[in-house]
Amino acid sequence: MENISKEQIRQKVRERYAGVARGCCSSSGLSNAPSCCGNLLDPMDKRAVDLGYSKEEISKIPEGANMGLGCGNPAAVASLKPGETVLDLGSGGGIDCFVAASAVGETGKVIGVDMTPDMVSKARKNAEKAGLKNVEFRLGEIEHLPAEDRSVDAIISNCVINLSPEKGEVFREAYRVLKPGGRLAVSDIVATAPLPEEVRKDLSLISACVGGAATVESIKKMLEETGFDEVKVTPIEASRDFIREWLPGKGLENVIASARIEAIKPGEKGQEPDQKGLKTSQMENKEIRKTVYGNYESGFHCAEVITKTVLDLFSGKPHPEATKAASVFGGGIGGSTEELCGAFTGGVIALGYLLGREAPGDNMRDAGALVKEFKSRFQAQFGTLKCRDLLFSFDEQENPLGCVKLTAETSVILANLLNQFGSNKAIHFDDYGSQPKEKVQLGQCPFKAGACQC
């Protein structure tokens, strides 16, 4: 970028996405121009699902909010909770703001920031059409955020930070507006190998989410130097397929990929944890991982480990039968690696023991919602539920503890999910399981009375 000024980059990006907001994929109006929009022949909803959004999430967003500009689903990575304040960097038509608004609920708030007036106007109209009261959109640059210090719980962004010529300033601003303990959850394009010089100097490629991609190492360094903890930058190999569609025949899918970028602003000393469920501070997550490693050393495999870990954390009662039930689900169910990952299966078994009662009732609906969210977060973190695909992604030379680490991270995902559930319900799981049982008539489906016959 030596011969391109920062303002030239900003102006090109502003022009391009103003054009998108007005209904064309690039400022030139050429449908075959390279763009984050990808292939316009693909249905937007299908592309969104491919990127990690659920069909339910897509069905709830206002018409026109999904503009096909993203490279992931950052709201899923952020594990948003009811009542939180969320800030979206480069909010575009508002898709991620609307997904986040559903997650934080009426007691929460979502703020979208975009530097393109056309986009802000479009997003505001989308919010008005949907009647959403907990979302607002502000005009501003992500390097100079229009938000107060320590005012937000989570920052999300989708394929935008790569467009900034001052990425370090973006991360410093994110750090400033996050509350202590707040988190950064970003889907973005990163360079997995050095970009050719002609790509880095091409304004059209910079504004198309390609030429400005920073390397994984440089992003980690910027975040750590800013002061963030638990920094993770995880390229998603499967993303190279849709990147190939952006610029067919260029081979740039070999040097860039979509990635999940995660980090946490350290909490203040003396900060009191939430006592209703499991604490979710950085140290507690480390303790969860340590427990997982200890259970592996005891001779358990993935499904047994996560079942035992989660039940030990959330239940005051021993559950040896749960570990036994999980014992045949390692290696993708009885060693058949084509099937579900044992860590995911063990997590579902743990959920069943924590929420189970003798007869179906509301707790089954709670469990169903938790399993669905657990599945969504697992897929967002690892890209697949298949044991075989996960195992083949581990390089035994570079990552000999791949399966162990996957189980540890899965335990953290599920523990944080259960903590959120327990806090919202203000319950203890052993008490929850002993609630009065509901009677179910013979032959009647418990989920929709009279709707199905067993």
C-alpha cells in the first residue's frame, strides 16, 4: 500500500458500499467485478446458511438486511446473552445487528456503526420495517467509534476490519469501548500466506475484502499489544471454496481465508463473579480446560471426558452412569469416524442428565433449545460436527493434542452456555431435575398435544 493513501482506501470503500446499498455489487455497477458479495447468482439466504447462520435466524431478519457481504456469523461466535450491549463494526444493511438483537432481547441493546451514509439509511429503514426498538445505527468510522468508553459487552464485525488501512487503531478503539471482561468476536478475511504485491496495491481488490487482508500473525500481535487476552485467530479452510467464487481463476483462495478472531478485554481485579451459575472469567475457562486434561490422564476418551467434566461442574451429585453411557460414543460413536464427534455427543449426554426428569415436559423444550444452541456454537467454532473431518484437520506433527484441545474448548462452550441458562432461570440444576413431573397421555406427542400419534 506504499503508493496508496489511507484516504484513497477509505474513499474507494465508501464508494463501493454506497453502490451496494443502492442495489449494485460494486461502485462501477459491473456484475462481474470482484466483491465480497460473491456470486450474485446464488440465493442470498443459501449463502448466509453456508456461512453459519441458521435458517431460523435468516427467517427473522428484515427483508433487505441480508446483502451477501459477510464471511461468517460473528454473533454465533460471540455467545451473546440477554441484556447485553453489542456493537457491530461496519454494520452494512444490519443483518448481524438484527441477529444480535434477537439474542440480547428487549433488555439488551445493539449499536451498528458504518461509515457509508447509504448503508446507515438502509439499515435504519430495515429496523423500522421490523419494528425493532433495541437496535440503532450510527454513522462513523471504525477507527473512531461513536461510542463511550467501557460501554459495550461484546463487539462483533463481519468482513469489515480487513477494509481498514489502520487495523491497529480499530483494535485500540474496540478495547476502549469494551467493558472490563468484554469480548471481541469477529469474522474476517485474513492472509494465510504473503499477498502478491500487485494485489496489495490494487484498490479494487482492497475494497473487495482481499488486498487489505492482514496475516494471522500480525492480527494476533496487534490484539496482544493492545492489551487483549485469550487471543485466537482461527482460519476456516472450508471458506476457500466461496472465496474462489469471488475471484475465479485468480488462485487467491490459496493465500486468503475467512477466520474467526476472538479476544477478551481483561477484567478488573476484585470483580465479583456471577454466583447463579458457573463463573465465566478467563481464569474459570482455564480451570475447565485443566479439568478436561486431568480426565484424559485418567484414561477417559472424548465423550466420557466432556460428560464427566460438565456434570462435575454443574451437579452436586455423582453420575457414574452418565460416564458409562458416554463410553461407547468416542471416536464418532463406537469408533465410526464418519459419525458425530464424541465431544459433541458427550455434551448432549451431559445436557440430558442435567435437565432430565422422569416424564416429558417444559424441560424437554429447554433441553432442545440448549442442544440447538450448543450445536450452533460447536459448528461456529470447529466448522463441522463430523468426527472424521475434525480428526483429519489435526496435523499430528504440529498439533499432537488436537482431539484433547477440541474437547477442552467444547467443554468451555457448553459450560458457558449452561452458565447463561442457569443465570437466566436462577436455578440450580439438581433442583431443576426434581421439579414436578407432567403427565402425558398414552399415544400423545408431548411437544404438541394431539398433533402426532406415537
